[in-house]
Amino acid sequence: MIWKLFAIVTCLCVSARTLLAVEYMSSQCGKVLPVSGGGVLVSQPEPRYPTRLDCQLTLSAESGKYVHVTVQALSIDCDGDSLSIYRGGSVALFELLGSPICGTSPPSQNTFTTEEGGYFSSTNKMTLHFVTGSSSTSGSGFKLSYAAYGRAPCSFSEFHCANSRCISADLTCDLHDHCGDNSDETSCTSGHGSGTSLSTGTIVGISVGVLLAIIVLSAGVAYFMCLKRDDRTQGRKSPTVAYSTRKYRGPQV
């Protein structure tokens, strides 16, 4: 029983660092998506993206912050379909980052990125434009991660990336490169960077602490039960006193 509780606590600690909110672009067309920390954006919930789609979505961080996007996986037919990423709040040509993206890239081999390690906005907004043609051939779309970031000096609640960017400390060690140089992930094991984050050692420490607390509590409950059992045993063994109802008549002559 104790080991089951230990495993549950460990899993909860790890999963809390790896799960990000998932949004679907197909249901956010024409909208502005607030970015307070970070998240994951997927093109659509269905296995294949629809045809004749013209969808724009703006990611908006708070004033003074910027937006960073990293493409995690891509499967877009290059015959009229593409994903364009713009550095600001519009789809003006001069705001386009790189070229429209299409093709295929598995999650383990991300070739759609910039030299900086992702796409970075010039303001607190970044716009995505997903266009599909009339061809019946379509891919599975895309999956990308996004995060708001600032410039050093970082606050206490932020993680200081090796490239002097500041991201929410909650985004460290979650299997996503939010800094652009992956320092928010390598710090989990090597100790580089600063900020409050749950590293592997911290997670193990928390788990061990919880396990010890459970053991002490179990021992205390067992000791208390033993005391109650001893009290009941002593009560059953107490000698009984017999009283006589005969009337005393005094000494015999």
C-alpha cells in the first residue's frame, strides 16, 4: 500500500511538469489567444486537416513580453497548403518570419525552425496563418508549442535562460524548448540556469519525504491500536471481588 502511494505521488509530481494546455487552431480562427505562460497548439482535433481552410490566429502576451513558437511536428501537403508565421499582430508580408512552411517532419526530427531555435515575435503578438487548398490529399497538420518570454533581469517567478530570456518557471522541465536554446530542459539534470523549477532531484526529494511521512503516520496508528488492545486485555484480566450477603452474628461462645 505504501509503495502504491509513493508511485502515485511521483507520477503526479512528474506529470505536473510535462502537461501543457492544448488548443486547436481550427476552433480559434479569427481570434486572439492570450498567452500568460505557455501551451501547445494543434492544427485540428481530427486526424486530417480540412480543405479550403483560411485560418488566422494571433497569440498575444502581456505588454512588454514577446512570443516564442517552436514547431514540434508537421505534416502539410506542399500542393497549395502552408503555415505562415508572422512576427507581429498582422499578416503583412514584411512581418513574415522565413517562408511559408509545408512538408513533413516527425517530432523527433524538427527541421522547421530558425537559427535562433524557433520563431520569435518583435512585439507582444505573433500571428499564424494556416491555408489549405482544394486538393483531396491532406496531411495531419501541425503541432507547435508557444510561450511568452521577456528580457533579463528575470523576476523571482521566472526562469533565466542561458540566452538571457526570461520565461515562467512553470515551463521548465516539461519536455518543450521554451527558451530557444533548450536551457530550460538541460537545467533539469545539469543544474545550469536559475529560477524555481522542479528538477529530478527535487521530485525525488518530495517523493521520499511523502513516503517517510506515510511510514511515520502508519507507525503511529499501529502503536495507538496496540495501546488500545492492551487496555482491553488488562480490563478482562482484572480480579473479581466476591461479597457475602450472610449477616454477621458475632463470635461463637
